[in-house]
Amino acid sequence: MIAPREVADWLRAHDNYLILTHRRPDGDTLGCAAALALLLRALGKTAWLLRNAEVTERYAPYVDALWAADDYAYDTVVSVDLAALSLFPDNAAPLKTRVDLAIDHHPSYEGFAAESCVCPERAACGEILYEVAAALGQLTPEVALPLYVAVSTDTGCFVYSNVTANTHRVAAALMETGIDVRGVNKALFRTKSQKRLALEGRLLREMEYFDGGRVVVVQVPRSLVRELALTENDMDDLAALGGLVEGQDCSVTMKEQENGDWKISVRTGPRVNATRVCEKFGGGGHKAASGCVITGMSGEEAKRAIVRACIEVGNA
Ligand SMILES: [Mn+2]
């Protein structure tokens, strides 16, 4: 395990970088990858990102110019915000045993890389990359902008429970480079498409309450996805919706997959251990945020099963 300052030396000593992001890429993995590529280039290195087919239009502008050509001959593979082998995108599968350095902040990081820099106390991987960029004297506006995207999105614009004083110190240093923070905040946190608002309207109307209002269920069936012609981008971070309801401490979001499976996301307060709930269905995650997949059940059956599990775990 190496510290962010040692990552700076490590990066100076290597070249011809290929940078990996995780499946269903978020602002943190993409912002970190973009920032790392740009700071390496400023050091005179060659650096490209392995194409990630699941990038949504929300984050495409930050990475579109940085994709590696299919025949790019890399020497050094670095992953960012990538905690598990199951989170390697399909085209990165051959690289599972070939990652030279992993930079991550997930406590569940699986240790797949030859060298690792993991800081679980950081709210965003972007906070680690900030330290690396600063140590290398590369905190330019070009590097700071994607890092601001990384740190702000992973903390829900600095309001999630993971946020720390360090998060704010990093954000302040990034702002001081003169980047357009207002533009990013408006685009990423204060703008919703008409489709997204129509979806939220429907879900808020149809939300169901159980266990005296302590358990909330939001269901997104395929029929609704078709009716509103929703893209993955429209459905980004839907799991946060149920968590807004006063009095609930167990919010369940159910998304029907194309094959009829139900992908379940559970967000909880201290009373309910979300990992215990999702373990009952072969899933897992963190105490306050876990997931699982329920197969072979109708929406109604799956809902009853997951609500029962939430009530059982909450009462245990
Ligand atoms: Mn992250």
C-alpha cells in the first residue's frame, strides 16, 4: 500500500498509461480518470482512458477526447475508483490481472492491483487524486475541473454523510484555480430534464409506505421505462428519491431489468442494516447502502419479499 505522495513518485517513474474506470461509471471514476490523464500529459507522459461503453451524456464531455485507440500500446495500467473485479467493464476483463496501480477510496477494495493507494477515509477518489496532483505541482484548472466533478458528485454536492472537512478543503483548493464551479453545479445539481421530472413526478405519486412509514418503496417497471422512453441518464441516482421522505429510515428502489429481474437498492438509517437485508437475496454492500437482484418474481412478489426482509432486519 502506498500513500498519495508516493503515488506522485510512482507516476513520474512510469509512462504510456492506460486508465481504467468502473462499470456504470459515475462522476468520481470519470473525473479522476480525466484528471489523471491530463496531469500525466502535463508531465510529458502519454496517457489515455480505456473506452467505457456505459458513459452517460451527463459525463461524456469530460472524457470524450481522452479515449484510447483500439491499438494503443500501453505499458502501465492504473485504475481509479474501481473496487472490485466484478466492476471491471466487459472490455477491461483481460486487464483484471494486469493492473499496475489501483487508486481507490472504497473500504471493500479487493486488492487486485500490483500496487495500491486506498484511502477509505476519503469521501471521493477525487480527494486522493487532488493530493497527487498537488504533490506533482499539477493543480491546473484543466486538472481541477474534472476533480471538482469527482468530489462534488460523490458527495451529492457536499451533503451526503460521507463528506468531511477535508472534502471542503479540497473543494476550496480546486475553486481557487479559477474553474467554473457555478457552471458545473448548475449543470450537475440544479438541472433536470423534462423526462426526469416527469419520472420523479410519477414515482413520487406511486411511492408506497410500509411499517408505519419507516419503509418506503419506489418501483420502476420496464413498462414505465418504455412509456417515458427513459435512458440510463434519466434514471441516474434514483435511489436517493425515497430517502427524502420524512419519517422513513429504509428506502427501497426496485428497477425491473430487461430480462424481468428486479434490481434492488436499499438505503437505510442506523436502525436497519442494509447489508443484512440484501444478504437474504444474495446481495451485499455497506450498512447504509446495499443492493441485490431478485429473480423469478413479479414486481408485487418481489416488493413483498423485500419489505418483509426490511421489517425483519429492522426488528431484529
Ligand atoms: Mn467514488
